[in-house]
Amino acid sequence: MELVWVGIGGALGSIARYLAGRELTERLGGSFPYGTFTVNVLGAFLIGILFVLLTERGIGDDRLRLLLMVGFLGGFTTFSTYTLDAFSLVERGQWVMALTYVVGSNLLGLLACLAGIASIRWLF
């Protein structure tokens, strides 16, 4: 049954990632991987929130953790796509954009995760 929760969450997360990426690319263009960048930062923020709520505070049960943290966010965040996007920028000789993308994704992802953790700890 655990695999069902992970699978449902993963499918929903993948769909959400696709829709977010498509929307951001349509709005902002494809010169920079805005979709992947935004999804990774948002995913880091959300996993921070869910970590506190589901793991530290024990809200919900293990099925909710499997559905949201393992499944949804596992499907939603896009580290494999992120690395390919970074490689593509390097391959095109866009070193500054690649460096901005890699450093920005990691730094903002870490800060977003910390913000998610801090915001929920502050609320509760």
C-alpha cells in the first residue's frame, strides 16, 4: 500500500511540475530554465514546511508523508532536469548563465527550505 501513496503523489507532482514549467516558459521565454529553477526552489520551501509538520510535529500519519514528501515532492522537484539544463547551458557556451543557474538554484533552494522550516516552527 505504501507504493500506492508514493505513486499517486509522484504522478500528481510530475503533472504539477510539467504544468508549472510550461506556464513559466510561455510567460518568460526559454532562454533560461525558469520552470526548473522555480520548481526546485518552491519544492525546497515545501519540503521544509512538510518536514516540520509531518516529521517534527507528527501531524498526519506515515501515509501523508509518503504521499506528499516522497511522492509529490519527489515527482515535483526536478534535480535530474536541473543538471541537464545546467549542462545544456555550458554546452552552448553560456558559462555565466550556467553558473548563475547552479549557484542560484542551490543557494535559493537552501534558503527556501530554511524559510519553510522557520515559518512553520514560528507558527507552531
